[in-house]
Amino acid sequence: MSIPVRSIHAVGRVAIGAAEAAADLLGVDVIPIRRATDLPLAELDVLVGVALERAGWAEATRLRLVQLAGSGAERFLPAHGLPDAVEVANARGVAAPEMAEFAVAALLALAKRLPQAWENQRAHQWRRTEPQLLAGARALVVGAGPVGRQTALRLRALGMTVTGVRRSATPCADFDDVVSADELSDRLPTAAVVVIAVASTGDTKGMFDRERLARCAPGCLIVNVARGDVLDEKALVESLEAGRLGGAALDVVVNEPLPAGDPLWTTPGLLVTPHVSWYSPDYLRRVGVVLAENVRRVERGEPVRNRVDRGRGY
């Protein structure tokens, strides 16, 4: 028997926007909440949010669905005390076009030395830089999910050879070849470009440590649209300052918002953006479509779309 959902609690601006888009399709009420710690657990039926950290969830006995408004689950899981029957889903793949475009845009900006050209323009200096040709070079895309695959398609359109890195070396048509994560260190010296697009899990935190950054090819360009904790920021700064890397772009950092005195702001060759690679005006509507579909699925007792494996964290 179908049990209708009457309301959706939404935590934060992004989640509220997605919930309102879903409510237009479902005809339910949206109850906006400022912080996860303010949630009335016993009243929850469907919950949507991004940052959902709180001490425990045992009192959420009516809760049927937690819909994450982003692809990551690290700001919700392990969700201590959450009843086993609660379905958890994310927005995996929804922002893949935006993030892939952003990764390629950042990469092109680095390769063509556009940040330096902008600085020269501001200083009224006619100073030539040395743009880098990407066509014919090899790119390593770490993470073969929707973002990684869409990034690979765009890089191949530029004439690059693209190697995908995933947990297992299962072939994927969007890449020229695929290797397992165990082979990452061996492949780094072969790549002119590295794009990081993995989920933040116990296996990926610190993946790009000092040792792996040292294995990158001289002049390598690195773009991170994944999570800040995947990369050792101090080691990255040292590599850029020493001139071992050709440049880097970070849309994600460990401490967000980035403190004003952080050395990342002034590191040469580093482009920092405030975690905006996922955004476009249409994003919230598309998350709302996923949320509405999942609400209907839990009403009918069906498996949800983009179900999160609580054990793996994604």
C-alpha cells in the first residue's frame, strides 16, 4: 500500500531550493530548517540537505528518506543511530556536466597561462607567457564516476589521450584506457594533466600525498573538483613553489571557507575557487526532480535512485 509523504524538511539554502522544486511536482509542504542540530527528529518523514552533521539520529523513527543535495555523503555519514530502514540517496551525476566543464575550463586556464595574463593586464604589462598545448598529451582522470566520465569526453574532444583511474580496472568506453587505483603511482609520471574527481572516503582521503605529488611529471597540471581532504595542501604548495608542478586549480579545500591568511591564496601557479564547480541556475531544479522521484519510490516501497552505500560512504 502506498503511504503518502506529507512534508519535506530541508536544511540549508541549496536543500531548500531543491525541496521547493520537488514540492512543485509533488504537492507537499517544505519545512525549512537552518541547521541539522535544529531538526525535530521525531517529526521527520523526508529530509534533504548537504551538511547534516549532528550527534545522533535514533529519534528519527518516522524518517523514510534522506536525500543529499550533493554527490558527497561525508557530511552526513556515518549518521550514528540512523534506523536501518531509512533510505539514503545522493545527487550523484546531477552536477556532472557543470563539474566537467569547470574542470576543463580550469585546466585550459592553467595550460594557456590565463591567470598570469590577467595579472599582466592589471599591471599594464605586455609580457608574453608560454602557453602549453594539450592536444596529443595524456590526461589522468582519477575517478570514473559521472564527473570523471564527462570530463574524459571533453578532454578527448581536445585531442588528449585519457586514462581513467578507478577501484578496479574495468574498461569504460569514455576513456582510452582504465587502470586500477593500485596503479595510480606508476601512471602519474606519464600524465601531463591530472584531474581529481573521486568521492571522499576512507580509501581516498590523503590519496594525493607528498609521495604521489612527487611522482607527477615535471610541469604537470592538477585540477581538484573532488574534496579537499583528497590532496595534501601543504605538499602541493611546496611543489608549486619549487616549480615542480606547472600549476594547479582547487575548487575544494580542507577548510571551507578558506581563511584569509591561508598560504593557498598566494601560492604561485595556483587558482583557487570557492567550491562552485557544481553550480548552474538549473542545478536545483534537477536535484528536485531526483528528490521527487525518490519520494514517489519510497511511497511505493521501491528502491531509491542514487542509493548511498552506508558502509562505503558513497
